[in-house]
Amino acid sequence: MPAVNVYEEKNNFVAKAELPATKKDEFEVYVTGDNLILAGERKAENEEKTADLYRLERYFGRFHRIIPLPAPFEPDGIEAHYKDGILTVTCPRTEEAKRQQVEINVD
């Protein structure tokens, strides 16, 4: 599973996923309901079958990650950027979700 950080900015939810050694055409990202979906496949560079292999920790194969977002967002305004193995997806909050936050003055 790719490691994912999800955080909230003033008007957006942002998800950053680590996809090292993965090309853009090897994964897809989409939304359904209140979930951000990340799916794809990490392909092995070349399989080593020798007696000298001491450790095999790198993961290869299919992955499917469902990331629930904490409040409604505008699906038409989603932006995604992929650079240096990091996928950044920005989901703008709906106006209704923005209004739910009320600042309270403390005396």
C-alpha cells in the first residue's frame, strides 16, 4: 500500500501519496462519494533469482487504496500533480463545508 498523508488547508483537503518507481500510466486516481481512490500496479524492474539474495523488502504488484475525506468536497475542482514519486491531490471543500467552521472569540 502506498503511504498517504491527508491534511486540511483553509479551503482544501490535500492527499499526498508515495508512489516511488511508478509511472503515471501505472496508476489511476478517482473519487466516488466522499472517498478518494488510488489504484495501480508497481512493476518489478527485473526479477533476481540467485542464491545471493539476502533480503527482499520492495513491494511490487497491484494496490488499491480507499482514502475517506472528512467533509464534502467539489469533485469538479480536484487537481492532481505527480512529481518525483509523490502524487498530490487537492480537493476543494464545498461552500457548505467551509461554512461549518465558525470562529469563536474567547474573553
